[in-house]
Amino acid sequence: MALLEVQNLKVYFPITGGILGRRIGDVQSVDDVSFTIEAGETVGLVGESGSGKSTIGKAILGLVPMTAGTIIFNGKDITRSIKRNRSSYRRGVQMIFQDVYSSINPKERVLDIIAEPLRNFENLTKAEERKRVDELLSIVGMTSDTALKYPHQFSGGQRQRIGIARAIALKPKLIVADEPVSALDLSVQAQVLNYIQDIQDELNLAYLFISHDLGVVRHMCQKLMIMHRGRFVETGSRETIYDETLPHHIYTRRLLSSIPDLNPENRLKNEEKRNKVTEDYNQQLSKFYAPDNSVYPLKPQGNDHYVAFPD
Ligand SMILES: Nc1ncnc2c1ncn2[C@@H]1O[C@H](COP(=O)(O)OP(=O)(O)O)[C@@H](O)[C@H]1O
Ligand SMILES: [Mg+2]
């Protein structure tokens, strides 16, 4: 049994117009996607900005209303109760954001930020709470005096580690990590990714790891879902997705070709390859997308590999 099963999820936002603000259409941010996440597994959700990744993450957390679909957690259909406070679902699923500031009150001390989920779900004494916060800080490599400071006193990487400490305070089963390192310098990215991986083993955590960069998720994800225009254009194991000899959607090929190569000797060759793929992309666009520009349904390629090839 999968830890999380998302079936036929749709999230549409209304477009209103005219002086009466009538609904004149929808933004189909997520348009019928299905997937599962197993306990302890990392699933990568990758696509360019605007493809609908964050909306999937937010729908799982109950932060945006679902237009259609079903969410099953630990075998239980929680679609209707997703917003119920203090449920085991709300406890078991947490989120890490690209920008910690978007989910906290910057005027609060780190102690209050990390302790907030504990206060919602557990009745700890002040001493017990402080002890738990210190433990959580030490897991992400920060000292106890961090607790009495404010978020602005820390670097981006340190703030992200504080966000991780808060996300794991209730020992969740699944964390939706939405571009958790995208705003950080390359050198700091690796460090934060290491913390994210270390805690995974200790807590048997599953991740839905969202990124716009196939390079960042390469070493973390067992499974990948490539998203464009609200749908999956391709899904498969890491071995499948990064194997350039296999057939891929043109969109996946473009994402693969834009992974930066840190070896300067390859730079010229890579640039040529990238230009070639971009040229192919522009030429073949109409072949890979339906006449209304939508993504075709996924088609099985064997080995749990699915690609939205034309009908
Ligand atoms: N609350 C909202 N109201 C209207 N449109 C939205 C809302 N949230 C997201 N969208 C639209 O949905 C699409 C997908 O957005 P998002 O999920 O944030 O993409 P990503 O995370 O891949 O960059 C975009 O076109 C975005 O403008
Ligand atoms: Mg996003």
C-alpha cells in the first residue's frame, strides 16, 4: 500500500472578468494528474516555472481547493477531511518552502517558529518544549542559542535548516519540499540537500521534492514526474529519465539538456547540444502537443516508464 495516492487531481482557478466579476474561464493549473508515493521514497516533481508544481504541493496540504480528485493517505480517503485541524493527516504531512518567510511570522523567535507545530499537537511543558526544540536544532546542525534569535539574523541556508527543523518537529511521514534550495548559492545548496537526505533515513520520511532543475534532484529521487502545462509529460524511475538513449518527451529532453555541466572542458560541447535540442523543441512542438496545446495522455513504454507521446 502506498503512503500517498493522488488520483485524477484537478485544480482550476477561476478567471473573472467584466464589471460584475463573472467567471469567464479557468486557469487549469493542475489538469488530471495521478501518482503514488511509497513510504521512505523521494519522488521528484520537475518542470519549468508555471507548470503547476506548487499547486500540486499545496493541494496535498489542503492549501488550495481541489476541483476534482481523490487523496488517499495510508489507505484512508482523506479528500473530504483534508482541512480538518489536528488530524493525523495534518500531522503526518508537512511542507518546506523555497522561502521560509512565506510560512512563518518573521517577528517570532526561532523557538516559537519551531515549537508552533508542537503547540498545536502536543501538550508539552515549557522545559520539555525547549528540550525538543534544541534536539531539532541539533539535527539540522544548529546550536541551542539559535532558539532565542530571530530569522533575519541568519543566512538563507541557515533559515532553510530552521524550516526543516520545524517541518520534522512532529515526525511526519511525508514532506512536500517545494524548491527548498532554489534560492541558495550552489555551495550552500549541497549542504542543505545533505540535511534533507540525512533526516530522511532517520525518520523513514518520504519526500515530494519539487524543482525546476533536473540536475538538483538527480541524486535524490528514485522516481520522477516531469510536468508541463498542468499535466505530466513523462514519469519514470531515475534510471529511465536520465538515460538519454531512451525515448523521451521533447520537453524532458530540453530539461535534460539544460542541466549545467560543471566541467569547463565540456562546456562548448554542451552548449552545442543544448542549442540543437532547443531547435528540435521549437520544430517539433506541434508534434508533441495536441492542437489545443495540451499535453497528450501518458502512454506506457515498459518498465514503469510513461511518456505523453501523440495518440
Ligand atoms: N491562486 C491562484 N490563482 C490563480 N492562478 C493561480 C493561482 N496559483 C497558481 N496559479 C496559476 O497556476 C499555474 C501554475 O502555477 P504554480 O503551481 O505556481 O506553478 P509552478 O510551481 O510550477 O511554478 C500558473 O499559471 C499560475 O499563474
Ligand atoms: Mg512553484
